[in-house]
Amino acid sequence: MSLTPQALQANREQFDREGYTVVRSVFSPMEIAEFVSHYMEMRRQGAHEGDFAGVPIGGDDNVPDPLQQYPRMIHMHRWDGKSLNWMLDDRINTIMTALLDKSPYAVQTMLYFKPPGARGQGLHQDQYYLRVQPGTCMAAWLPLDDCDEANGCMQVVPGSHLLPLLCTVPSDTTQSFTDVMVPVPEGMQVTPVIMKAGDMFFFNGQMIHGSYPNTSSDRFRRSLIGHYIVGDAEKVAKYYHPVLRMDGSEVELGISKSGGQCGVWVERDGKTVIEMRDNKTKSLFTEDPPLIA
Ligand SMILES: O=C(O)CCC(=O)C(=O)O
């Protein structure tokens, strides 16, 4: 891996054009093995604040779900030094500064275990949850396992970072552990992001992304995720405070509210266009404070 400005130039061009980019081999196999044993041990130790196993499958609490044993962990950096160090890692700062022209602020960590048979997450935009103003958020996604379509790799809609925030609709909770998603506009493609453990996937908070179920019989698809906000932002939703600079010091930002207008796809003069409306969909998990992204 080379993180020189020259090497990152192609990532920057793809990020500006498509809303995402993958940087290969950012973390070494030894670092990845340490993360896997660290988080598996943490999961074995029992429940942590904010654990989330998802909404009931098809609305039925009695349907067995592998996520009950492996719920997603959240905001580990608030109580786990290894997660904090990872969130503020110099390599992540270097890459994000190359993509954004400015060092970001760090606000969130999450660990998805996604064991065999687990559901994915319906297509969404992270900004729906973080509500960064002005501007948007950014995700840094580190796979701890090789990931492909069989074990539920990430899926993206290239170019969707140029869209406004879209109104959500109910998701199919037999496929998604969250209960809302956004419809993919006609003419835009959902594309799998195939990665090796240790590669990193960076994407704009407006970009539509998510993942499908892990249909493999024996492969986890674990991922360590950081959420960041672009360094010009003045506000973010309450759930994401405290906000940290990449040197670990705290920065005072305001609190933004959820709600407001969002876009829906409508047909006009034979074309599919976006019309801004109030979002009428209520998610079980997105009232203040939002809990998902
Ligand atoms: O890891 C996944 O399957 C989904 C993660 C995601 O969509 C997110 O971090 O916003």
C-alpha cells in the first residue's frame, strides 16, 4: 500500500466521480487477525450498550435469527481503546484528507459480525441518520474477512452521492435488519464491492449503499466501520456527540434535528425526476436519537 498524494490521486478522482473508492491493503493481515480476535472476544464477553440485532424477521419475534447471537456493536471507541485508536488511525486520516482536502471529524464506530445466514442492511444514505450540516458525512469501511456476493459484500449505487436525501420506504425485513430503505432510481445500477480483508472502502454520506444477506454456509463477513464528518460542518445529530478531531481532542459542534424534506422519484414529461416532500415513513429506530447508521 502506498498513501502518497500521487497514489491517492486515482482514488480522489473515483471518489469525486462516483461517490466512493476502495484503497487496497491499508491494514496488514496481522492487524486484521488482531481485530478479529479482539472483537470476537468482546462479543463473547456479553452485551454492550447499543448492541443491535435488528428488527424482528418479517415482524415475527419467534423467527430464529443468527444476529441474536452476534448483534452489531456501536460506539465502541467510547469505551474501547483499540477501537478509538483505529478510528483516529493516521492512515485513515491521510486517505480522508486526500479525498476531502481537509482532515475530518470522527463521530462513530460500529462492528458488524454478519455471520452465515444473517440479513444485510437495506439500501440507504448515511446522512439520513447523521444529519450533518452543512455538507455531509463520510464512511470508512474495513472488512475483517474477504467479502463477495455470497457472504454479503457491500453494494453501492455509483453516482448517487449527487442526489439529495431521499425519502425512505419500508424495507423487506426478511432481507434487511433495518426497517427502512430508499428506492433505487431507474437507470442507476446497484454494484457489488468485492474486497479483501484489510482493503478500505470510503464513501460519501449521500451515496446509496447497503448489503444483501450472507448466504454462505460457513463464512462470517465482519466489518469495522468509522463514520466521519467533513471538517467544515457546524452541526450533527445528537447521537453522534462528542465529535473528535483526528488528534483525539474534542470539538464543539451544534446539534441538528432529524426530519425535514426528502426527495421522491416521480414521472414528469416521460422522465424520472426527484420531487422534494416531507418524509412520512416512520422507522422504529430512527427517532431522536437515531441508532442505525
Ligand atoms: O456492513 C454492512 O452490511 C452495512 C453497513 C452500512 O451500510 C453502513 O455502515 O452504513
